[in-house]
Amino acid sequence: MEKEKIINIIHYFILKHYSFEMILNKLYLNEQELLDYLNIINLNSNQKTPVININGKPKIVYSKREFTIHNLENVKSKLKLMLISDKHIDHTDDRISLINNAYNEAIKRGVDYVFDLGDILNGPLSEVHNQSKVRTGTLEGSIEQLKKYHPDVIPTYFITGNHDLKFMLHDSCNIGKLIESECKNMIFLNNLFTCINIGDLHINLSHGSIENKQLTTIKLNKEFRFLTYNDPHIICQGHFHISGISNNYGALLYQIPSLKYDKDLGAVFLTIKELTDEFEVLYEKLEFKDNKQQVKSELRLKKTINY
């Protein structure tokens, strides 16, 4: 197998929290080969996962991961964001028209940044529950549909979700970088989780698939410390296709609905104003229901700035 393909498969296993021994057994590598590959991944990824020796055996230490912090320009006194998630392109029920509607609304509102929280693609045919609900189920077909239908009028900063990453294993590719290279105005941040600074504002984006629980219910133990990496003021999570707001981990937690599934269909807009010692956040959910588009609710919350 080509070196680059092996690296992409190992990277997938790391993102799914496989142990050092499990990866060795999966790929029939020796210890030094795997250590060399892990070093390459750490040097070329926005997520660094250390390997230490315990009793003479290498161990991947997920609790000590480090993440690249992406610094974006604070363009206005009132920062306007659109957050979308779970489009599942290539599913027969994906909502291309609603994606366009969300971006049109973003243009009307003068949105500064669009953040996509993953599951951009639906995944390979072999990995879906109902194959009759998939158009192509191929990497090439999914990318072509994304290129055709994804609005490129505003730059979209994205992380990948668990459905996207299934292509990483199935096709031995770096799916995030592939999407970025193939699609205009899509900017890859990281897989599953990333940290963003916009001026003094700290935002963490999580797809949520590693936890397998909503962030409102999980315990903050060593496996989940990344949620508070960089002391965020705001955490945004996709994956569960629901919307909600809560205060968790000292931050405002926003759950972002799907742009595909009926049970909670929509996008979220945040307008954030920095005050003297806190941020004022206006939350607005753009809801698509019964063939109508409406802003379902508004809520103002304040979060003290962390120093």
C-alpha cells in the first residue's frame, strides 16, 4: 500500500481513539514503522497526539492532545456568524435548496464568517444503513455533487464529521484537504474539533461524534478535556441534528441543527458584540418547517470574557 494511503488510514484510527496496539494489529506494522507514521501525522496535522513509553511500550495519549488555534480577523464591532451542520450531500433527501436559502440569508444579514460543523458528505455506500437512500455512495460522486451545489459566495470554514471521515478509511484519503482542494471558498480547519480566535472571542467547534453523547450530558473527564481547550467563550456542536442552548464547561453551548433531517431542520446565526468585560450574544435560529422559512426564536445571553 502507498505510504500516503497508510498515513491517511492511521490518521483515521487516531481520530477514532484506537490504541497503539490496535493500529499495529490492523495494519501489520512494526512499532518503529508506526512511530514514524505517527510522527509524520503530528507534523502535518492541526491536531498533535503525543506518544509516550509506559513500561517500555508505546502508548498514544489522547488526553494530552494539542490543537492548532486558528486566528481570524475581527472585522466589525458586531461579529455575525452563520453555523450549519450535517448536510449529508449524496443522500437522496439532502436539501440543496435549503442550503442555498441559508446562504442567501447569510448574505442578507452581512455574515462575516460561515462555520460548517461536519457531515458535509453522507459517506461511502458500504457504510450507510439504507443504500436505497444514496445517490452514488462514492467519493467521486459525492465530491462532484458538493462542487455543483455548495454555494461559494461566502468562505465556509469547516471541520469534518464522522460520515466524512468514513471516506478517509474507505478511500484512504485525507477527506478534509480533498474537499478544500476541490471546492471553491471551503477552508479546512481540522477533523471533528477545532479552536478559533476572532479577536478576543474564543470559539470551539465540535462535530460531537467521538463523544456519542450530547455535550450537555457528558462528564468532563480526561477524554473530553478538548472541549475546554483554549478556554472557549462559546462551544458549538453538530452531529445530533438538534438545536439547543445551555451553559456548560464555563461556556455558552450551542447545538446546531441539521440542514437535511426533518426533526430539526435549519441554521443558526450568532451576532456577537464585545462589551467592556463580557460578550453579548444574540442567537437566532433560521428554521425550515412545512415548506416555510422563519426565525423561530431569539435569545440574548452574556458570557464573561476569560483572561
